[in-house]
Amino acid sequence: MARIVTTCPTTGESVPTGYRSADIDLEQSSGAWSFRCSVCQQVHAWTASEARTEATERFAA
């Protein structure tokens, strides 16, 4: 199961939301969720349209 990630609005970095793709279907979801950001420690809200699965992330080598 891939982790669901979004972008931290404070730093612009990709961060995990604490959810996995088996928990939430991004194509069918219309709600908003919140999580404590592991980068800046603030609570952020995210929607399915702002998120992506870790499998689609491209990390710099």
C-alpha cells in the first residue's frame, strides 16, 4: 500500500499524510482531512485533489 503524500504549505516539501491508499480512494474522495506535518509540526488540511500516492513521487537521487 502506498502512502498518501501532499505538499507542506509552509516549506513546499512533500510530506506523508499518515494515510495509505487502501484507507482512502483519491479518485472517489471529496472530503478534507488533517494531519500534523512531520516537517514543520503544524496541522495542515488536505483534499484528494491536492494529494498523490508515494508511488507517483519522484525523489531526487
